[in-house]
Amino acid sequence: MNKKFEVEKDFHNTRFDRWFKNKILDIPQGLIERIIRKNLVKINGKKTKSSYRVQEKDVLEVFNFEKIKKSEKNLITQYIPSNSEKNKYDDFIIENNENFIVINKPAGIAVQSGTKSFKNIVDTLRKTKYFEDSKPYIVHRLDKETSGILIVAKNREYAQLFTSLFRIRKIHKTYLAVAYGEVSAEIKVLEDDLVLYENDRKIIQKATSYLKILKSNAEYSLLELRPITGRKHQLRKQLYNIGNSIIGDDKYYVKRSEISVKSKNLMLHAYEIKFMINNMKYNFRADPNNEFKDFIKKKDLNIF
């Protein structure tokens, strides 16, 4: 059986393979390339390539659609949240409008599905009332164990807009972190060459963050951090580099035999985000979770 599909405005100028995975079948890239080679898909009656950028009102025809569907043995399965999980998000919503939502992401849940994280924010939001007539677009990320402000776009236009704003550094983020030890008052800026490995290739990336000590004592420091660049694990790596790793970080940490405190959560929270769209200023804040607040209260670091 052959099936026809028409490209919607929201996907105008999207790569064919990405559009196919989003709207038709979420199948492995290799299978998409195979059905293209076998001429099982045509756009506007012509052969296509996976890199072709679909245009609004393009017509895609898929030949032997049922056979392709049955052959998707490696189909990526979405996480299906329970009703109670979906309802919990009412408590996390900070802003909800026709173009995006802002949530206070809980610690311990990944933003997107991965090899080690099946349960995730995107698939859960997809099933909530906030995305009944749209789909969630992730425009930036937080580590699984990091809590706080997360923007999720509701359409491709705003997803591209936010991506551009992040790229040109017009979105300003502020984090709160609790680090081991007393951070030197002389440190105002963190500047590092961070090392990243991709397919055994060593990549060095410059990273810059502003640092402000909100409260500190001999054992701990409550910090305000404002990253200028957006590198993977940037704040965690930078605080590790100065010898003041974040509490709860089991990847970047300095061994301190005299410190026995442990935390099940990473003490890093995306506290505030600011940006401007169409001359309108947006400023959102997210309160830290109870564990974060309880910890700083017990350690005489409280600012709330």
C-alpha cells in the first residue's frame, strides 16, 4: 500500500530525513537511506536525498508503506508516562503560552531519551495537555542531575528563534551552586580551555563564566554563576579546575578525606533566565528544590 503525506508549514526547510523521522516513522538513519536507494520514497514525483530540505506543501509518496513499517525492528520507542507523571508537570510550569513553555526541571530526569536514560522530559511533555496541538522542541539542555529553568518551544519557528538567540548569546542564564570549600574571593571570572573528545578526536573549547560568592564558610560556598559560553558540563568542569567541585558531582570532584557530606542530587540549579523577543523582555526564575534549600539552611548559607 502506498501513502502520501504533505509537508506542513512548521517543517518548511527541514532536512528530509529529520522530517521523515518526526512525521512519518522514527526509524534508524540506515533504514531511511535504504528506502531512498530503493526508490521507495519520492517527493513531488521525483527521487530525493536524505539531505534534501522539504518545502511547505511538498508531497511525499511512500511505496510499500506497510512493509517498511513492519521492517522497523530498531524503531526508537518513546517513553510513555503514567497519568500521575503527566499531572506532576502542572507544579513545574513557570510560563505557558502559544509559542513556548518554561518549566522548573526536577533533578534526576534527562531532558531527552538516551542509552542510559529512557525516562525523559520531552516524551513526558509530549503527552501532557500543554502539547495537545503541538510537539516539544528542545532548544537548550540541562544535565540529568541539574535542576531548574528549561525552555521548551511549541513550534519550529520559535525553536529556531531560541537556537539563534542562544548562539549569539542573547539569552542570559544564572545558576546557583554549592561547592566544597571556601572559594577565593579574588576569583571573579572563570576562563578555561576545556577538553572534549569526539570519536577519539581531542577538541579544546574556550569557556568563560562569571562567578559571585553569595555566602561561604570554611567548608562550603554558595555561588552565583553566569556562563557566557555554553560548553558541555562547563560549570562543573570549571569549579573542579579551581579545586571547588560541586557537591553531588560524581564525575568532576576533588577528593577531600575530611568531608563526609553526600548528596543524592547535584547541587547545581538553573535559577534565572533572561531574554528579549520583539522588544519584549522576559525574565523567569525557578526556586531550587527542597533538598537544595534544606542543605544551604543547615550549612548556614541560606539566602531565601
